[in-house]
Amino acid sequence: MTAYQFATEAVSQGHEIYRVFFYGDGVLNANSLSVAPQDEINLSEAWDEFLKNNGIDSVACVSSALVRGILDFDESTRHEMASVSLFKSTQIAGLGQLVDAALHSERLVSFG
């Protein structure tokens, strides 16, 4: 929740976020199949809406995502799986996207 709160507050104060890179268990934030209890915020849905509403590029680490069953259409087809579990606001890619974000950003903030 902390990373989400940080990101929303940063944007509300006029800061620009070049890219969100989900890594390790963080890729679970891009899981469109997660369901939160009724009395809790669905953090995955909140991230999806935030990213879409603010036009922020979002990447889930391919290694982290696949091992946790988070698949886009291409990976689902390639591995002959029955469904797609990645929000459309996020793409699956490698660590090169994290390096690119670091090169194009003034700061790199990591939570975990």
C-alpha cells in the first residue's frame, strides 16, 4: 500500500512518474484476477485505475510475473495457458525497462 500511496501523492503534488516497474511480489499488483475482501481496498484495481487515469507506463518483470502466474496474452498463448491475468495498464518486460526508467528519471524510488 505504501508504494501506491507514495505514487498517488507524488502525482497529486505535480510530480511526474516516468514508469512503475513491478518486481518480485510487487507484480501481484498487476494481477487482474485478485479479489480483495469486501472491507479492504483492491490494491490491484487501484493501481490499474491510477496508471490508466494518469497515463503512466507500467511494467511487470517477466521472470517475477511468470512464476506467480501473471500472464499477458502473448505469454498465455506461448505457455498454452487458459487465461490472461495481467491488467491491460501493465506490460510484461525485462529488467531493461527498469534500467531505461532509471536513465530517463531524476530519481529512482524502490519499495520492498
